[in-house]
Amino acid sequence: GNKGLFGRISSAFSNFTGNKELTEQDIRPILKTLSDAMVDKNVAKEVADEISMSVMKSLIGEKTQSFTSVDQTVQTALLEAIEKILTPKSNIEILKEALSAK
């Protein structure tokens, strides 16, 4: 079937039970699906990887409440990651990065 991005992610999460602490092993395969789905939608691989890593960092150690909240947890983490990446950095941050890149 041609599921949407979140549909693919929720089905990947469907084997979790409530109150399970998420580990990198739990999250990595889901993020692979997520990253592939983003690349399918013409998101640059580097950007997809950056978003995935950000989502992973925010989810490790989270506890699942129910399937719905796992879904919401992933969606929230994903949206926060995208927002963080897409929000322009301040000039000072850009300057610092430029200087440290040399």
C-alpha cells in the first residue's frame, strides 16, 4: 500500500507496548524508514539524516504511553527537529561556525 510518511512510522511502532523505554535499537529501524521516506520526497539525504539523528536524540529514553502517544511523540520530535533545522541561525552562530571551519 502507499502509506503516508506517518503511516509508515506508526506501523513500524505498532509492536511497542505501553511504558516501554525507547532505546537506540528500537528507534534506528524506524528512523531508517523515516529517512528513506524523506529522501523519496526529494529531501536531501544529509538533511534527512540530520533530522533523523535529531529525532533519535529526542526519543532515546522516552517512555511509550500507548500506540497513539508513541505516534504523537515521533511526530512532535520530527516537527521539532525540522523546525530546528529550518530555523535560520543567528548571524553570530553562523560567524562562529565559519571561523571554526577553517
